[in-house]
Amino acid sequence: MIRGYFEADGTPYVRARIVLPQLGVGNDVMMLVDTGSSSTILHPDDGRDKLLPFDELRNEVVVTSVSGTQTYYAEPAVVSFYDGEARQDFRIDLYVAKPHPVVDGLESLLGRDILNQLGMEYDFRQSRLGFTAQ
């Protein structure tokens, strides 16, 4: 089982390894588990930490959400999770945000493009957050 965790306020997170092969970068990212997001998103703070070459992003996608309209860049990615014994890989178009005051400081999101491929155990009262491949 892929293990996540809860912050004291109940915010759910899971660690993912994100690799962007075309840009030659990759690293671990703490992802906010977000069933309200249709896509998995890398926000600028995590991109800066990973030395992401923002100026090389080209595949512009405009996304409308509850917070308004924002431009992201679809980048082929491998998002991996480890369960202690095995690795589960997902090949997706990761939405990457360039630095901008609207998205700076936002957490990266694990969205339904991956969550819908997993079983999820979510029990804040028992401090259990886990994912299984279906």
C-alpha cells in the first residue's frame, strides 16, 4: 500500500517521484491529495526546488477552476509512488505552472487523472491514508 499522511488540520498528502523526461529533471514532491482537481499539477514552489527550466515549457493549457482561470503547461511526466516493496508508475501529462503571484505558494496537487486509477483508504480519525493500484 502506498502510504500518505495527514497534517494536524486534516490536509492529506502523499509523496510522489515526478520525472519530466523531456526536460531532464525529476525529484520527490509532497502532493496535496485533491479529488476536486481533474489533473495532477506541479506549482512553482516545487518546480523551483527541482530546478525546473520554466522557460522551456511550451504546451500551453488554460484551466478554469474555482479560483479562476490560469495558464498551465502540459508536460509529459512519469509520476511514481513507492509502497515499500514496489513502485507504481503513471504516465500522464502533468500540468506545470510558471511562477506568477496567483499560483506562487500553492501546493502541488495529486488529481483525479491518477486518483481514479487507485483505490484509496481515507480515515483521518485513525490517521490512515493509503492507496492501492487497481
